[in-house]
Amino acid sequence: MTVTVTVTRKADIEPRRLLVERVKFAPHVMVSAAVCVGRKVHLHFVDEKVKVNVAYYLEKLLPKLVEDCEQLLPNNFLFQQDGAPARTARVTQDWLKSNCSDFITKDEWLPNSPDLNPMDYHVWGQCWSFT
């Protein structure tokens, strides 16, 4: 029995046959939402590949979040955020003073308190219905 072996140089193979592309990271979506006991809120999707800086937060997200709170609990809510830089910025705190009936300022936040900020600690792992 004769076996013929053909030796092919890498340069002779079509490039599409040499490259195997794989997804390195799972696709993801970033959302922003207000959480309220017993109430449903809107999910606000962050534009793809956007860094949520102060300008984006003030223009696209914060007004919608406060509006959601006002619709759910007119003049009867306390607005709290996490410690992300866009939320602790002076211009953000000033915007809240002018546009929000009641909020917890960054200087009033308790350090390392997961009980007071559920968004950072496992809200998305729960069976929440946002429809």
C-alpha cells in the first residue's frame, strides 16, 4: 500500500482557511434603571461602546431616571446613586439640587454600605420583571 503525502507550504493556503476567528468576550449590554419597591421602571440602554462620563450621564441618563421616579412617586421619592465618577461630579450634584425634589448628596453617602445601594450588589441576579 502506497500513501501519498502532499506537503503544502503555509504560503500556498488561502488566508481564509488559516484564520479561525472566535469571540473573545461575550456580548454585553449596559443599562441604567431606577429601583423602587413594588414598582416597575424603564430600562435605559446605554449606547454601544460609550463610556458613561459626566456629559453622557447628564444629557442622556439622569433626566430620564429622575423623570421615571417622578412618574412613579410624584414628589415622594428620595433619589440615591452609586459612587461612580459621573454621579459624584459637582455638575451632577448641582443638577440634582436644581431638578430633583429630594436626593442623597455624595457627602451624605455611607462608605461601603451594600444595603443602601442594591444596584451595585446583586439586583440583576434576582428575578425582576421590567416589562
